[in-house]
Amino acid sequence: MSKKKVSRLRRAKRARMHIRELEVPRLSVFRTPRHIYAQIISAAGDMVQASASSLDASVRVENKGNSEDAAKVGKLIAEKAKALGVAKVAFDRSGYQYHGRIKALADAAREGGLQF
């Protein structure tokens, strides 16, 4: 693995240890150069309760891999969380910097009703 990926995973692991202590579901984000994925994982960490990505049909109409698509994914995951009755989550940025697409997804999820 590259040094960059190892560093990101180390940051992610450190954050996840803190999130585990909170005992709330976590909103985990993963990004690639073209797509972005979001999952709501149970507090125990054993089950994915909801997921959304830029590959979903409603988002994929004009997928460019930019912040606008990330915002659409954020709104979509917030809607799915509301349907499940999940209102409060911990945001797991998976070691990525909180800017650009990650920030756009988080802001859209907050606007959609998720609290973190």
C-alpha cells in the first residue's frame, strides 16, 4: 500500500475508536476519484442500516464526480436514515480531509435532518 493510503487508514482507525465510545450509529464515507459512497452503520458496527452512492439511479443521471453529486448523496442518505428512524449519527470521514466532496455530503446530510 502507498504511504498516503496507510496514513489515511491510520487516521480513520483513530477516529473510529472515538466513535465507538459514543455508541451511536455512524455515517461512514468513502470516495474514489469518480464516485462517493455513504453508509449508516449500526452502533455495534455489525450491520449496515442504509447506504447511498453516486451510482444510485437518481444521482447517476449526470454523474460528474463533483461536490454537487456528493450533496445529492448526502440528501439521499438523510432521507433513508429518516425512514429508518435514525436522527443522530457520528460522522466518520474515513481519514479524508473535511473539505470538498466530504464537506458537501456532510452539509447536505445535515440539511436533510441528520444530527452530528
